Amino acid sequence: MADAAAHARHDRLAIAASVDCGGIPLTVRTCPECGALHRDLLTIRTALRHAWTPRRPHDLRLTADDMSRLRSALWRRLLGAIGSSRDAITRPLAVGLTSVGIVGVVLSSTGIAFDGAASGAAPTDYSIEITGLPEPGAVDRKAEPERPSTDPILAVSLGSLAAGGSLFALRRVARRVRGVR
């Protein structure tokens, strides 16, 4: 009974620490239960060092064929670069093209003519000379109204607006592909 009460007061953690550091406490030599614990821990340490390591069923190394198969497509890599934190071109370009397009559409819809008046060209003489009236029933091909030509500023503005909007849409698609919201 006295040995059981004395063994309960022994430091088992010190015995376990002595397995690795080598300093054996006095209780290992004096107490048979502490000595048995120390021998069991030494046996477990030796068994773990010589334990069988299971074989891996698969080779986990990547080959060149695996790398080429796993590499993403070129269009995915380019789409991943658009709109990322490294991309400093597409957003300013989209904003600039869209702004130019909106300004051009507004200017062409207001009816401001860009016929060279700002370049200092000589004013055109708009006087009409009436030389004669066509005969009734005669068809004058020159008198047919001309089809209105497309304003070049409007065409360029709409193209710029479409390009800027397309860049904005491309950036949005790229963000969704990357999963950033």
C-alpha cells in the first residue's frame, strides 16, 4: 500500500521526457512501476523508428505531359489577365472610348456642322439662280432628292461607343470567370 501511494506522487511526465533527452530520473531506478513505464516507452520509441511505411499506390509526381494537359488554354489565360489587379490598360481605354463615343453622339445629334467652318474656310455663296422651270411632265433626274449621307462623326462615335462598351463587358466576363465579385 505504501508503494502505491508513493508511486502516485511520482512525475510520469519527467519519465516520458527522459526517453528523448537521456537524463533518467531517480524514480525509474527505485520504483518498479516507474521502471516498467520507462522500459515500455523505450520499446515504443524503437518500434516507431523501425515501423513499416506503407507503399504509395500512385506516383504523385507530375510529368511534362501532365503539365501540358493541365495548363489552361491561351484564351483563358488572356481573359484572366483582363480586369485583374495587374491590368492598367483596359479600364482607362474603355472609359476613354466610351466617353469619346458619347460626346460624338451628343454633338452629332445637336446638328452642329463640322463642314470646315472652324478651319477658317471661305464662306460659301448660297444664292440661287433660277434660269428656267422644267416642263410639266418632264422628269428631271437631277431634281431628285439625294439620300442623306451618314455623318462620319456619328459613325466614328458609335464605333467608339461600341468598342468601349465591349471592353467593359469583357472586363465583367473576366471577373466572373475568375470568381471575383
